[in-house]
Amino acid sequence: MPSFNYIAMNKSKNTVKGRVDALDLQSARAEIRKKGLTPVKITEDTNFAAREKRATAKRNVLPELPLKDKIDFTQTLQILTATGIPIIETLAFMEENAETKNVKKVCSVIKSNIVSGSTLAETLEKNRKAFGRVYAGLTRAGEDSGELDVTLSRMLELLKKQAAIKGKVIGALIYPVFVILLALVVVTIMLAFVFPAFESMFDSLGGKLPFVTRICIDAGHFIQEYWYVLLAAVVVVIGLIVFIFKNEFTRRILDRIVLKVPLLSSLMRFANYSNFLAVLQVAYDAGIPVVNCLYLANLTLENAVLRDAISAAAIRVQQGTNLSSALKSTGQIPNMMLFMIATGEQSGRLGEMLYNCTVYIDKKLDDIIDTFTKLVEPFMLIVIGAIVLFLALALYMPLFGAYNQI
């Protein structure tokens, strides 16, 4: 509703300023007179209207939900929808009983949009960042087919699977990262405090210090005197890592390199394919055309090289090529996966074969993660052993040299 600023006179003939909401200038004048004031000047507050419009738009934006909140939201929505409860009542109940502020706001915004005449899918389409284009696309397919509860059930399984895969990959990578960070902290403490404390004793022994000992002592002095440089270097390195992962150009280079590292390549490929096939199978079962299924599934791929390859395959499918041939032309898809998809196309059981293919990829991913974990542990032991050996030699070589001179 428009807002009007006014200057008026009260009964005491004093000037009064204020603002009133009204449909038009005439209504604003009437509202001012109702307050017992005589209007002198009335102007529309265009800035206020613009601010209100921005505030309203901001209130209607869905916040981005973490994966856990998205799973909880989808699970509750699916259960209540399946029981036949109207969507408005469902969202009102979920809003009232939401465990987090973000979920509460999501329910409130979606409910308001549906009351205004929008559908659930239309609301999600306008806020793709909150749930993602895959979620919005599958929801639209569920609403169009009249099987929203079935689609939400499939979406729930998909989200849980994504959470499981994310947990597996993070679990496989967190151990080596933690060990490396711990080793860096220990080495820094040794260099900054232990070696400088031994310097006077080494000097009293006489003779020239071994090269490794001299390096450690000099490094310790540098850390003590220029610790802020080291701290700045850590910040720069962290910033550089974030930039590499966020920047499109550097991320593509990194993705290309990752696919050439033997074991890491298999881990990244199968983690990406697991999500890709799960979305492809769910979208296909929801009745979405194969080309659109490919585009939706492609949104789940984190690796830019694989994403570009699937985009090219989708174009070939759109031009009339069958799915298995289009995927084979990319040179990025495992042969077993291609064989199962081709068999499904020939037998008319593509949905079933996509599910079997998903099971196969998940099993391969579990095997790769087990192998990766088993190989990382001895590698970490070798790294830690090398660090301990280097520090031990730096500490004891001067002592051994002094004993030999006695």
C-alpha cells in the first residue's frame, strides 16, 4: 500500500508532521482528518514504497537450507502429504513445529506463496538457491503427475544418499588432512621453542653444527622474530586455497588434474557418478524426458570436466542419439555403467537398469574408499616417521659429534 508524508495543523494550531498509509491521495487526506488534523501538504513517500517493496521481496526469499535441514523438511512434508492433509495445513503445522529458524521461514514463505496462488514447484523455481534446481525440477514433475508424495519420497532417498556419500568422502579425506595439520603444528612448536632452547648447549659443545641442526635453529629464530609473517603466510595460503576452489578457471584446472591422479581419480569419479545416477533414475521414474533428466542429473556433478562431458552428451541425446551412445562418446563413463544403460534401453527397462547401475556404482565407491583409507594410513605413517627422523637427527647429531671428539 502507498505511503504519504503529511504536514497538518492540530486543534491548537500547531504544525504536525507524520506519515499515513492509504490507497490514494484522497484516502490519505481522509485518514489525516480522522486523526483530528487539518492537512496542509501531502506528498507520496516513494522512497518508503521502494523500501517496503525491497523488504517484501527479501521476506519472500527462501534461505538456503543445510542438507540435514533439507532432509528433515522433505521427510515431514512427504509424510503429511501422503496422508492427504492439504498443503497449506501441512506447511502451517511444519512452521509451528520447526526446529530451526531457517526451516520456519521456508515453511512461512512457501505457505504465503501458495495462498497467493503459486504452486510449490513455482515457489521453489523462484528460489533455486534454497533447494537447488534438481529439487525444484523433480517437485514440478511430481505436481504435474499428481504424485507429489511419491516424488518427495524419492527425493528423500536421494538426499539421504547424498548425505551418506558426502560423509564417506569427507571421512576418507579428513584423516590425512588432520594428520598433516597436526604434524605442522608439532613441527612449528619444536622449531619455535625446543631448538632455540638447545642452542646454548650446542654452542658449548664446540665444533660446527650439522646442516640439519643449523636449519632448524635458524627456522626457530625466524618464527620467534617474525611470527606475524608466518601467520600472514598461513592466511594467504588459506585464501589461495579458497580462491582456487571458488574461481571457475582454477577450479577447472584442479578438476582436470584430479582426474589424472590414479586412486583419487576413481574416488572423485565414482562419488560424482553415484549422485548423477541417483538423480537420473529418480527423474526418469518421475516421468521427466531423458534430455531433461540428463540436465537435472548433471547439476549434481562437482567436477567441471565430467559436467562438460555430460552436457555434450545431453546435446547429442537432444539431436536423436540414444542415451548409452551419447554417454559413450564422452569417454568419461565406466564400461559397466554404459553396458547396463544400453541393456536397459534395448529391453525397455531403463529405469530398472539405472537403479541396478546405481547399486553397482555405490558398491564400487565403497570399495574405493576402503582401498583409499588402507593406502593413506601407511603413507601417513611414512610422512610422520620422516618428520620425526629429521627432528631427531637435528637434535642428536651435534651430541654424537661431540662424543666422537672426546
